[in-house]
Amino acid sequence: MATESGGGKTVSPRTLAVGGSILAMIAAAIVIAGIATRSSDAARLKERAEAQALPTVVVIAPGSGGSGATLDLPGRLEAYSRAPIYARVSGYLKSWKADIGAPVKAGQLLAEIETPDLDQQLLQAKADLASAQVAEAQAASTHKRWQALLAKDSVSRQEADEKASDYATKQSLVHSAQANVDRMLALKSFTRIVAPFDGVVTSRSTDVGALINAGGGTGPELFTVSDTRKLRVYVSVPQNYAVIVKRGTRATMTVPERRGKTYSAVVETTSQAVNAASGSMLIQLAVDNSHGELLPGGFANVSLELPRDAAALTIPPSALIFDKNGLRVATVLPDSRVKLKPVTIARDFGNVIEIASGLVPGDRVIESPPDGIGEGDRVHVANAELAAPPGGVAGSGAPGRQP
């Protein structure tokens, strides 16, 4: 039965039922869409939360050992030739001619010593020599006369031999007195203190009028002369590298007072022994200092160029994990799970570690493993270029290269 509306039109019950069904379907669709949207948002939120809960790591490939490595060690500079100069005679310093920093030549006068006691001893030695020479002349004359009398049988052979013996004794006394004079003259020559070689006066520990005591090493030196045109560099190398650092090994060197400037040095010799107290071997390098820029006695940073095995693998020190299970490295498998691999170290170069065993070239090593990371943990790899290594080598569990 149709109904009549206010406008004169009639709406059948069938039409009303269809319209109600359509409205109900629209409402149901809206409800279902809302539920699906909320469910999708919840799933995405869960995925995002799970992704944020995963630690983000940066992976690296083990480096190749083809290029040379450096070993950075502290060293000390010393003059190639250094001579502390002591007095050989006692007296008073009369004058000095060269102060610290003065360049000197071999044989150049540094100071003069006044020796009144030695002067008197020299006069006495000369007087003793003159007396011995007079006695020798008298003995020689007597010996000659007695030899002539002996030829005429005027004296006995015994008396002639006694005169000959006396003459020989007087000759020996002359030789002794002459040697004593020569010794005094030699000592007198030491009143002039001269430079032993070309160099620079690096210390002066005396002044005019100072009392000078003869001797060597018992007191402060009067002067120190150093040849600084070439310097020695002494470095203590750890025992691990004792067999690697050899004569001819090249190095670069820096000093604090010359920022940004490097100097070339070469290993001249090694001690060929390990110091029991420090566990290191002393090596000596030579560095040119013709421009006088390096200071003897100073500190230097020395970088020794070391050979490296071309087949060796290297990683940064930050990649190592050391705990109760020993030394390990965290690697990432293709499914983004962590695999911990035990490793052994061949050599530690400071900025890189050379691995002896435990890694293969295709491993993806976590550069800085987070604290508490464990076997099988999932991680998020930040650098996607290493997310899928070619050939599926990573995580294969193959043993590392043996040295």
C-alpha cells in the first residue's frame, strides 16, 4: 500500500526498505573501514616501535693489509756527538771565550786556567833536570878519564867499572828528570781548554775566578760541546715489534715546537736486546738537523713505517669485544642477526688491529658494537650498501686466515 506524502507523492514500503538497507550497509562499511584503519595503524605503530627498539649499527668490511702501517712511539733527541769538558789541571779560571749557543770549531779556545802551583812544579822539574845534566856531565868526564887510565894499567878494572856504572846511573837520572819536565809541560798545555770538534756550546758551568779541580766526571763539567748538525733519536720499541723494526726502516718525526712540520729519519742500529724492566728494545735513528730546527734533549713523536702482510685483515680497535668469553668481534648475518666470532690479534698498530684468525673478507663487522649485544640479537644496519654482501659469504662460519 502506497503512502501519500505532503507534496502529493507516494513512497512505497519497498523503497523505504531498500533505502534503509543501503544506509545500514554504508554505516557498516564506515565501521569496518574505521576498524581496519585502526588495526593498520596499530600494526604500523607496533612495527615502528619494534624497529626503534632494535639497535642501529654501522657495519664495515675488514680492511686489506696491502698498504704499510705505522707504529707511533715517543722518542728523545740527542746530539750525534756530545762532549762534556772537564779540567785536567787544578787552578783558577782566568777567562772564558765562548758562551752557550756559540758555534765553535775544533781546536778553538774555550777558556784558560791559571795554575800557580803547576808553574812552581814545572820550575822545580826544570831545576832537577839541570842538576841531573850537570851530574851526568861530571860522571861522563870521570868515566872517560878512568877508561884512559885503565888502558895504561894505572887503575884496576873494578874501579873503572864503578865509574862506568855511575855514569850510566847519572844518564838514567837525566832521562827521569826530562820525563818529569815533559809531564809538567803536558799538564801545562791543559790550561788551555779547547773545543774537541765542530759544534755548539750547549752548557757553561764556570766563570772567571772559579776554583777549578782537576778530574773527569767527579764534578760539573766546565763546558759541553755538542755536534747538532745531525741528531740521534732513541725510541723504545715493544718486544712484539722487535723483529720487524730493522736497520734501514724509515720513519717520520714531529716535535711539539714545530707544529705541522715533519722530519725524515732512518733506523741506524738497534740494541738487539730487550730491556727486562720495560719489555722493549732500544733503537737509534738518525735525523738531519743542518738547519738547526731540532733541539737536543727534546721530545719527539716518531712514526715508524712497518711492513704489513698483503693477505692480512684489519679492523678498527672499536670493533673488538673483550669479556669473560675472550676476544670477539660482532658480525651481522644476512637476516640482520648478530653472530659473535672469536678472533686473535696478529699486531696492534694503534689505529688499526691486524687480525690473525677468526674473520673472512666477506664478513660484515659492526664498527662499534652496542653494550650488551649478544649472539642472535637482531639489529638495524644503518649503511644499506653493506646490508647484503655479495656471494653470501658473511655468516658462513668459515675459519679465518691462519698466520
